Amino acid sequence: MEARVRVLVLLVIALLALNLALVAAYASLYGEYASLRERFARAESELRILRGQLEYYIRVSGALQQAPPSSAARSLTFRAVAVRFSEEGCVGEVLNMTVSLVPGRGRVFVATNPRVGIDLQTSINVAKEVAERYANVSLEGYDVIVTVSAREEIDVVDGPSAGAVITAALIALLEGRLLNSSVFVTGTICPDGSIGRVGGIVMKAIAAAEAGGRVLLVPKGCRYDYVVTYREVFPGVYIRVGRLVDVQAYLRRLGYSIRIVEVGSIDEVLRYCLV
């Protein structure tokens, strides 16, 4: 009898030991499972992030495609208006410009013929960025060359005012289109594609009209400009007087029929310029 009891006790102890061992093994396995589950969740989260980044870079690379090899060397010639110094003071001037794209390293160059004192470097860099974004094309493998021609050597007062028309020309070049030769543009180009204010609107409008222009696009708020008149205060003594005028009405009184249109963005410029 006692022998049976001892056997049962030993059996119970063995079963308890086995149960404890199983519990310990289960606890260990559960701990490993929990750790693996946590690591899996972390890996899944990282994978989602990587997938999102990959999709983003695919979209970017798809949006900014290199200009096609068939367009290895292209150019577009157009006209721009500026204000230059003269013996009589500042006057409007029509400049001939050519924008060319040639294989290169994304650089910007300015050439003048004959010597034309004009600051275009910053404007062209901004124009290039805006044109790339608008046309969804990267010009990283191309150099932009802007050539400025005039009838004689001159010093231009406001080179940055050609930024808007240079941007329009670059976009036209990238899209295989032309610019309307009867539409002139004056205005700076801003990185967000907006058109910045400039001066000398009356002088530029007269120059554009005399060159056959039918429309002059000006920045928002620039339809009104100052004209200088001379008033006699004493016999033979005159003083300069600045007077704010509506450029459109002022030109009509001078016999010019060119239309003044205010624009605020490169999109508006292109609606009038592209053909």
C-alpha cells in the first residue's frame, strides 16, 4: 500500500514538474512571439514609410523628365521692351532676344551684340526654374543662352523687367510653340511664377507701339505710371513735374492704339503670348 502511495506521489510530482516545464516553455515561446510581433509591426511600419518615399520619388522623377534628345539644340527669337539712357534722358527701347538650349550642365549664359549694359543673370536663373516647373521638364543637362541684340551700344536701366518674357520664351521653347510677335511683355519673374512690378511703363508702351505692338502686358497695379512735364514758374524758368496718368488713356491722347493689359502670373502671360 505504501509503495503505491509513493508511486502516486512521485507520479504527481513528475506531472507537476512537467506542467511547470511546459508553462515555462510556453512563457518563453509567448515572449518570443510577442517580440517577433513587435519587430514585425515595426518592420511593416518602416516598409510603409519606404513605400511612400519610393512612390514620391517615382512621381518626382516622372514629373521632371529630361528634355528629349531630339531637342538637343533649339532656339527662339522674340522682342522685349526696356528703358535705356540717352542724351535726352530715359527712353523706351525694343531689344531683340534669342533664347537657346544647348547640351551642357544646367548653366546660364548671357551674350550681347553689340555691347548692351543689362543685368539678366538673376532673372534668367529664376525664369529657368519657373519654366522647368511649368513644363515639367528638367534642364539639368542643358545650358540656357540668352542673346540680346540692339541697334547700337546702349545701357539698359531695368534688365530684370525682361524676366517674364524670358520665362514665356523658355516655356514656348520647351513646348515647341512660338510667341505672338504683336504682344510685348514687361515685368520681373518671381520664383512662384508671379509677375513683379516694374517702372517706365509709358516709355516702354510707346516703344512697343512704334515697333508694331498691339498689346503690352504689364504687372498688376502698373497701368498707372508717372510722366514728366515741365512747368514754367518764371519767364524762361521751368521745373520738372511728375504726374500720375492712366497709361492707356495717355497713349490714346498721343495717338497710339496699343492695349495695356495687367497680368499677375506667368499663366496669364502665356494666355496672351503663346501661339
